[in-house]
Amino acid sequence: MDNVNIISLPDKFDFSFHKEFTRRYDDSILNTDVAEIVLDFSRVNYLDSSALGMMVLLYRKAQACNKRVSVKNVSGKTAEILKMANFQKLYAFE
């Protein structure tokens, strides 16, 4: 069970990405071979409160299935927002 699923996020991570985001992580949650879900923030230059809410929901679902969640390639304002919201307590930052 060492498979990792990387979810690449769009440059604008907001409610418009909700349906796609949910579809992508649900596939990972249901797949017993996936041990970790990584959110790739390399393209994100904007996120709003709905994105934070979606990340919390993903965290809760992953925890219920004993899956690790992490964030990679986060920087700038996006990193500041996640740190101000204490997301380092939920997600491992790579």
C-alpha cells in the first residue's frame, strides 16, 4: 500500500473546482492501493475559503480511511494563507 495519488490543482483554486476536486480525491479514498494523497500547489496563485473547506473535508475523509494527506510546491501568498489557517496541523508540507 505505498501508492501515492497526486492531485494537481488549478491556478485558481476556488469553488469552481469543487466538483473536479471531489471526484479526484474520492477516487483515491475508494482505492485501497492508495496510501497517500498529495495536493500539488505548483500552479496555484489564488485560493479562497471554499478551497480551504474542501481541503478540510478531504482531510476528514482521508483520516477516516487511514490515508496520509500532504501538500507540495506551495509558496507565496498561498503558503501564507495555509499557514495562517493552521493547515500545517492537518497536512504534511513537503
